[in-house]
Amino acid sequence: MLTALEFTQVPADEAAFRTEIRLFLNEALKDVPSHVKARSWMGTDDGFSLKLAKQGWLGLTIPKEYGGSGKGFYSRFVLSEELLASGAPVASHWIADRQSGPLLLRYGTEAQRQFYIPRICRGEAFFCIGMSEPSSGSDLASIRSRAVNTEAGWVLNGSKIWTTNAHGCHYMIALVRTSGETSDRQKGLSQVIIDLTLPGVTVRPIKDMAGDAHFSEVFFDNVRLGTEALVGIEGQGWDQVTAELAFERSGPERIYSSIALLDCWLEALRAQQYNDAQTSALVGALVAEMATLRALSLAVTQKLVAGESPAIDASVVKDFGTDFEQKLIRNIADWLGSHPDFVASPDLLQTLGYLEQMGATFSLRGGTREILRGIIARGLGLR
Ligand SMILES: Cc1cc2nc3c(=O)[nH]c(=O)nc-3n(C[C@H](O)[C@H](O)[C@H](O)COP(=O)(O)OP(=O)(O)OC[C@H]3O[C@@H](n4cnc5c(N)ncnc54)[C@H](O)[C@@H]3O)c2cc1C
């Protein structure tokens, strides 16, 4: 039986992979400033994603027969952690790799697996998540986009919003209504794959406060999809999406969104030999919290390895993790404000400025704090 310590450690054979990744990333990202690194899994670079694919690092846990590397979940944890910690621009392939590939592997037909998954692993097919709609975010079961089954396939109408990188993706996997009415809630929802180049699809990027257009609105006007667009079983979309969200929330990305700032600040502290007791106590407290969160995140990976659903545990880590990511920004900003003699580089200030603008989104994307707490309460039998 595994001890508690083993739950929170990467097994030695999979940990060895870290050195190879670090060497690659040190070289690939050596000239990238911190404020660019701060975009990390919101930063897109198709060429960088292709380079990772050439290394065999997309679809790491996907079986070799579908073009993946057939490695374990701990190896994927190590890879994700290194990519995030180094601020690698991974957004182009992140969703396809993290959840669309595994979703298709689990629910897709053999033809869908053969068609999409090898291209995901080669960095040739990027996916986005079509869940939220203008008046349906937390209340996802109230979505109104509808695909009607006809003899020639599905006809899709409606819209999605806040779709990360839709303008840079080839496909969307969308949750849509295929039967019943909005009042039927979870019943009658299905997942479909939409080729975003099809006639009737309009993708309109939305600029965020930092000036980046990283997400989009997507409109569907009588979009004709083949029968093969359906993923899994018609009407079972809710259960499939719940499983997909567990993949979405299970990785270490909910801990490391502000890590570029921590690294940049620590580097400056070392260079200026700032080691007074108050500063050391703050650094120690932040790093202790990060290490605890990392251990929790690894315990979620252990659940994936054991073939168990990490849904509740991942919600706990995401709730605490995003809290930490936001606290890091606040604490470093406060520290800078109370140390006027400290020389902050333009890069440090830009990194802080970017994260101060974006930090609020960390506890919204992937399910808000309140929604996660509801899931945790349900897991405890309280709802
Ligand atoms: C950076 C970013 C990227 C995103 N990317 C995607 C994406 O790729 N694909 C996608 O589909 N969506 C995406 N989203 C959308 C995201 O999933 C939604 O913003 C989120 O689910 C909240 O929905 P909402 O914005 O409609 O807010 P609302 O649901 O209107 O919530 C507003 C507030 O009310 C609270 N609230 C709502 N219901 C309850 C309740 N029952 N009990 C207690 N409090 C409640 C919420 O917690 C929140 O604080 C993204 C969002 C962001 C910020």
C-alpha cells in the first residue's frame, strides 16, 4: 500500500524525465522576458507547440497506436510542471493535449480517434472548449445552442463566449442541446466536434484588460455538421463534460499562473541581497504554501494513475491553488509598496502589472470559486 509520502512524490523512473525537459526549455526560452513568460498557458506560439510535438511531448499519456508517447500520468505532471514553471507559451495545444485528446480516447468512435488524436499529438490539430454562453457560465445546464438532427447530419445554431484561443484553433468540442428544452437542464445535452472553418461559423476575438485577445465569441448560423460530429452518446453530454472538467482541473496549472512573478522577484531579491527577517518570512511562507499545493496536486495525479475520478480533489486544489496565485500577486505588490528603496526592473513591474490585471480571472476560468465549493460540499454529502 502507498504511504502518504509516496502519494506526494513523483516515482524516480518518471522524475528522471525532468532533466531532459529542463535542458530543452532553458535553451528554448533563454531570451524570453518575465512579462511574456507570465502569459504561460494563455500565451500562444504554434511553432513552439510544434517543437514540443517533435520531442514527443504532446499526447504524452496517449497510447502509441494513436501517435502518443504512452507514458504515465506522473511523467505528464512533470512535463506540465516544467512548462508552467518556465513560462512556456503552451496555449496553442494545451486544451487539445489536456482534455480533447483524452476525451476522444474515452468517448470517441474509433474513426474519431484515428482522425483526430494523431494530429493532436503532431501539433496539427488545436482544440478549444465550447461550454460557456452569454447567459450560461456557472449555470452551464442552461445553455441554448442547439444542434438539430436531420437526415444529412446536424444543423447547429447558437453561440459560445469566452472561448480560449478559438481564433487560433482548428476545432471546438462544444456542449449543445440536441433534444428537449432549456428547462430540461442536464437532460438532452450532447458534445459535438465543430470544424471552425465551416460555413456559418464566425469567430470574433475579445480583447482583455491587458490588451491581449486570448479568448473569443463564436457564433453558429445554420452550421452543417456530419453525423460523425457527435462525441459519445447523444444526451449524455453532461456526464461527459463533467469528466472533461475533471481533466481540466486536475493539473498543476492552477498553482503556477503567477510563478513568473515569484521567480523574477526572487532573482531581484538575490541580486540586491534583500534578506531581512520580514522578507525571508514572506518568501518562506509563500514557498511553503506552494510546496503544500504541489503535494495536493500530485495526490490528484495519483488518483488518475489509480483510474479514479479526481473531480472533488481537483476542485479542492483549484480552489486553494487559484487563491494562492492571486495572493502571490497581492503580497509581492504590497512588499514592493513597502520597500521604496528596492530597485524594481521594468520587467518585474510589467510582469506585476500584467498579473494584477489578469489575476481576477484565475478563479473564474475553469469554474468559479463558488461553484467549486458547491462541488466539494456535494462530495461531502452536504448537497
Ligand atoms: C480567462 C478565462 C478563460 C475562459 N475560457 C473558457 C473557455 O475556453 N471555454 C468556456 O466554455 N468558457 C471559458 N471561460 C468562461 C468561464 O468558464 C466562466 O466565466 C465561468 O464559468 C463563470 O461564468 P460567468 O462568467 O457566466 O459568470 P456567472 O456564472 O454569471 O457568475 C458570476 C458570479 O456569480 C457566482 N455564482 C454563480 N452561480 C452561483 C451559485 N449557484 N452559487 C454561488 N455563486 C454563484 C460566480 O461564482 C461568480 O462569482 C473562461 C473564462 C475566463 C475568465
